[in-house]
Amino acid sequence: MRKKSLLAPLKLRSIKDLNSLVENKKSYTYNNCELDIYETHTATQNVSLKFSNFAFTGMIRGKKELRIANKTDKFEYLPGESLVMLPGEEMIIDFPEADTHPSQCIALSIDNSFIKSTVDYLNGNFPKIDTDSEWKFSDECFSCSTALRCPRPRTTSCALP
């Protein structure tokens, strides 16, 4: 079995410095993106989390059990794993061990207009060799964030050359 390369866990914040014990968020923003660090220090269930933009999430420490509303059954989300979330997709999250093992994850959100302008730039300056198609960024490419557990087959039409 292939060994995962894990990010070194970030130092947990002191309980007195948190605004919330559940998905406490520390944000860093720059132009077209935002990096969030979430910490949960108490066991809880059915926490809803959505991103308004396209987001990459990565689990750093602890354990979450989650499902993506209307897409997946519940699965464990562990350190070294990541998800790609579409704008508005809802994660329903349980934190079964957070009382004794706090969870920590990161989320990098990229502004939708920046993605669109990047695709437009590619089409204007680096057109694809196939003249019948163009660069695109489609929600269909990410029809199931957990591809290995996804009940729907992944299509090849979304692959970028």
C-alpha cells in the first residue's frame, strides 16, 4: 500500500482564542482567493458547510464523517485526503472524536470570476489544437467530489490536454 505524504499539522489555537468550538475559521485572503483553516474541538453532528466559490479542501488532523448533500453517502474524511467542492455544494459533517482529538482542515477557495477570466485568457491566447473545442471549466467535470467512492462514472470529456 502506498504511504500518504501528510502535511505537518498546524499548531492548534488555544480554546480561549476561538470564537467557536465547532468549525472555528481563521481566514487569509488575497485578491482572488481565500485560505481558511478550520478547527473543531468538540464532538458534534450534522454541521452544514458550504462554499460560495470553487474550493479545494484538505484534511490535516483528526477525523470527520461527512456526506455531500444529494451526492454521496457518509464517509470518513481523514488526514491526507482532499475534496474539490463546487460553489453551493453542502457538506454535512459529524465530528465523532473532536472532544479528545480536535480536527483541523484547510480550504482554498478561488473566485469564480477569476476562474472564468483564466479560461477566457487560455481561449484567447492558447487555443486548443482541436478547432472544434475550447478550454472550459464545467461543473460536470466535478460531478462527484469523492471520485473513488462516487457511484457515477467519471467522464473523460472534462480532461484538459
